[in-house]
Amino acid sequence: MREQTKSIPVKTMDDALNTGFVIGKMTFKDLNAFKEAAAAHRDDYHLFFLLEKGTLSIEIDFHTYTLKPAAALYIHPNQVHRMLLINQATVSFWAINTETLNREYLTVLEAINPARPVSLTRETFSIIAETASLCLKLSARKHEKLYQSVLKDSGNALVALVTSQYLAQTQSPDSLSRFESITKAFKSRLEANFTTVKKPSEYAKTLTISTAYLNECVKKTTGYSVSHHIQQRVMLEAKRMLYHSDKSVKEIATQLGYEDYAYFSRLFKKITGVTASAFQNKNHD
């Protein structure tokens, strides 16, 4: 039986010196050496992995990814994840909070949704691994007068190297069409407001365009309507809470902005094909 919690656990950064950036490197024989990562959770920071040796599998929002060298992975603070398998893995990992993260990098990372593992060329892997090694050495130099600044700047440089690999797989903002730019702006607003804003017209208003034009942009860019994206984002959050917590369906509906519990239940079944109660009971067996 899956261990139940009242709400999805959120891990905080183990940052005794309050630097906003933490880095480490470890070799894990198997998952038993890293048991706490096997429990589903969110983080209150941005998390990065660099797999140097071995294999690991991780579940992120109901999708399983298997990483083999050389690969990097970024995990959003809001993504629910847990480690499924570790096999003789050597991993560099670092965490950075939003306040410490360069604003330009934050903007790029927020647009990576969902974040998936990225494969690295030998040369790129070598550069990132060397940078991670340098950051690790710098993190031990606590006597430096500008220690926090050194750590912040070196950490952001490391984040930038990985973020640029994700950016290379997406279109440059300069090359986006008008439709694509509006769709990107809509998705950013959706991520920030999905629990309180459910109507396409409200998103269109914040973008100072008509609802019809917003729908046209989003549908031509993604193949789906604005309403579809709103519902899918809400249902992802609903599934997260149903699967990883023991909140009641009614509590979850309220938390997601639905005062009409019956309407939420009908919507969940319409979109997922099963009732919220059945989804919850199945995954808590």
C-alpha cells in the first residue's frame, strides 16, 4: 500500500548557511541507499541532476523516465516526483531557490513544461561535469569573504549551462510567431492562476485580446482549445493530490477552486474516464 499523507510532502533545502544554492555528488549502489527519494514529494527549490555513471529511473507527474550517461534533468518546484530505481549511479545534484536564481534563467525554466531529461554530447557533458566539480570545491571554501556571492554566481553559471541545453531544444523567443508568443504567455498565466481562473475570457482579458483570438492562437499552436489546457492543468493537480495524499475528493475540489463538488466530480470523470473516488481508491490500494 502506498504511504498516505494529508498533503503532498514538500522538501525544503538543507541550506545551513542560507546561500540559496546547495550542491553535492554521490554514488548510489541501489535505491536502498537513497530511500527518502523513493517517497513522492515536491521541492521548494529548483533541482538538477547530472548522471555520470550507472542508471536511474524517476517518476515525474505519472511519467517514468530512465536516465543513462550522459544526461541532465531539471525538476520544477511544483512537479511531484519519486525515484523508482538506482543502479550503481554516480550523480551530481544541485538545488537553487527562486530568489537566488538569475531572473533570465528562471524565465526560461518556467517555460520548460513539462521538463524531461536531456541527453548531452560528450563535450557538453565534460564541461558541465567540470563546472559542477568546481562548484563543489567552491562550496567548501566557507572562509571566503565573498563566499555567498561566489557560490551564487558559480551556481547560476552551472544552471545556465544545463538550461541552455533545454533551450537548444526549443524555439528562440525571437523566432516565435505571434500565435506562439500568445500561447506561451497564456500558458505562463495558466500555471500561475489555474486554481482561481477557469474561464478562457479571463485569460484573454489579461492578454488584452479577444477570447476568440486567444482560442485561435492556442488551437493553431497546440491543436487544443484554451478550455482543454485549463482543464488538463487542473486535472493534473487533482491527480497529484488524489494519488499522493489522503485529502478527500471534496477537499481537493475546494482547493482547486470548485465549490460545486458534484461538478468537479463529473468533470474529472469526463476528462480521465474514471471517477475521482475510483482513481484515489485504486492508487491507495
